[in-house]
Amino acid sequence: MSRGRILFVDDETQLRESAREWLSLSGFSVEAAADARSALRLLRDGEFEALVTDIRMPGADGMALMRAARDADPSLPVILLTGHGDVALAVEAMRGGAHDFLEKPYDADHLVAVIDRAVAARRLDDEVERLRARQGAQAALEDRLIGNTPAILELRRRLAQLAEIDVDILISGETGTGKEVAARALQDFGKRRTRPFVALNCAAIPESVFESELFGHEKGAFTGAGQRRIGRIEHADGGTVFLDEVDSMPLALQAKLLRVIQERVVEPLGSNRQMPVDVRFIASTKLDLKAESNAGRFRSDLYFRLATVETDIPPLSARRDDIPQLFRHFAREAAGRHDLPDRIPEAALLAELAAADWAGNVRELRAAAERYALGLPTPGRSGIGDMAANGARLRERGGAYEASLIRAALEEHGGNAQTASEALGVPRRTLSEKIARYGLKSTDLE
């Protein structure tokens, strides 16, 4: 790792070149400029961790350069090189935000020490900003990926971390778990947040138009191509391409997509032009894509290219304790959307919801919450619709709630009825009877 990326500015050629050589030998990465105009151009085109500039130069002086540089990058440390008569001016510049100053002729080792301190300050500022951005992303993610179970907390932490890293990602998860929500979060909290997010449902695009949809086409490329069309990947330049259900992509097109991902160029149909694109690819799959590639149903080279980083979205069954919070959130959201009063679900209903089998995951739960907000029964889920719309007998509600508490205790204690009974504060025999009554399982009763 470089000791620091430095821009050194001085109109004296011999001094400038000797400083460049000494700093390079000391482990710094150095760019040099002879005047303020050249220095500003280098500052626009590159990222530097410190600016070292002489005060007295033809044209714009070092003070003007410092002001322009700090307007563009307020945290950039600026070190001023002064003649004997400029010390008072340099002290004034320190009050205006300069990091430090050295009087000519300076000691080369002293210059290195001053630059080291400036680089350390810059890197500390950058780290603080990264931590603030990550903390902000995690807080915002709480509004998108709702819940407090370990599985969802870990997912939010991982997405906040990956959002800052410009790398291709494969998201795996069952249908309805929120893979596109995760993909959009990676875009919205990352470096590409101001650029396009282009989502492609690979299962919904007919194979006959797939290539044109992704890569675009020239006028006359095929029958019906009356004008040039920009493909979805080119349209996403600077942003993110989300390949939803990438496992559904036809094998014949996977090789062409692989080339785009490897070389970051697209070649529209009917054209010999290669258009460079700057995009991040995020793909999602509901299948085990590695197993699919091993079975020959998905190109293994494309799998390895997409799966630079893999992350899994947990199913709702792995985060049952989040179900009541999710249901309340979706119901409140639906009530607001339909301009209806907010209905507060009873504890017994939430308990039954938490115990239910949600094959459609969060998507199915959201639909059930909307029906609840509208005062409608929930079709296909035994008891829930009646409980929501008409109420249920107290015994049934109490039993559902008790069963959910016992189930949660058993899960927490690895299925052990003895420790679960202690946690619940009930005799072991009583708990065993209830486990049998509700059809639950425990490891020490089998």
C-alpha cells in the first residue's frame, strides 16, 4: 500500500523534480505540477490524500490554489511551502484551513513527517465518513428490510457493507423473500445511487427478443427494426443492472452475457461497434445456481463470474419472530394507501400468523396484511381470515398464542423440553402434555 497519494506543486523545476524523487523513494505516490492551473486539472482527474504547494508562483498563487482545492474537497490537507517573507501569510492560511506550512529551504525528512501526519488525518476523515455512511445505510435499511431476528440483522449489516463495494453480487433466496428489495438497497446506498437501476426479469422476456432487449439493435438489424434502439445494459451505464431470476436465462444467451460482464462492452445487434459500459451486475436466483451449473443447466463460467460475492435472503420460516412486526407494518401501510383507519391486530392473530407456513414468504404475508387492512378474510389460511374478520373463540385464540410461545421456547433451547420448561416457568410434566396436545416436537421427548 502506498504511503500516500500526493500532489506536489512548485514552479521551480529542480526543486519540484528532486521533491518528487525523494517522496517517491520514501514510499509515496507522487504527481507534480508547475502551476496552479495544471494542479487543478490533476485534482479534478485523480484522488489525492495531500496537496503540497509553494505560495509564490506565476499566475494563481498557492493561496488561490488552496482555496480552489478545498472548495472542491474540504477535507484535503494542504501543506504550504513558504519563503522567509511569507511566514505571516502562511500563519494566516493556517487559520483559513491549511494543514501545515514549511519554510524554505526545508529538511526533506521533516517534509516526509509533515506529509505523513497529513495523510493520516485524511485517512481518518475518510474512515469516519465511511462509518457514518454505513451507519446511515443500516438505519435506512431498517425501513426496507424489517425485523430484529439475527438473520435479518446480519442481512442488513452485510448489505450495508456490500453497498460500498463496487463488485458484482449474486443474491439467492426463495420466491417472495425480497431479493429485489435487497438489490435496490445495494444501489441506493452505494456509489451508484444517482445513476440508473435497470431491472430485467429474465423469466418474463421472450427468448426471441432477449438479445435485443439486453444489448440493443441497429436500424435494419432484423425485420421490424425500424430504428436504432439502446439496450437495457447500455441504458444502465454508470448504474446497476439487476438480472432477476437469472437462472431462467436461455443457455444460448448466457455466453453473450458472460462476455459483457467480463469485458464491460456491449455490441448491439446488427453492429460491429463495441460500446463500453460501466455497470454493476446484481443477479438473483431462487435455485442453487452452483448445483444448476454442475448439472449443466447453467453455464458454470457465468455462475462464477456472477457470484464474485454471494448473499442469501432468509425465508420467513427462518425469522418467524419478525412476522408480527412485518404484518403490523404491511397492514398499517395498506390502510394508509387505501385511506382506511389503522386496525391493530390482536395478539392471538399475530401468534397464529407467526406459527403459519408462509410458502410465499414476505410477499404472501404482505398480501395477507392488505386483506386484513381491508377487513377481508385471508383465503387459503385456516382460521386466520375468520379471526381477522369475525373473531374467534377465546379458547382457540388462547391456544394458538400458547402454542406459539412454547414453539418459540423450544426453538430457543434447541428442542429441549427440560430447559424450555424452566424458561417458561411451568412444570416439565405440564409442558410435555401441552407439547403433545399442540403436536409440537422436542428432542428429549422423542
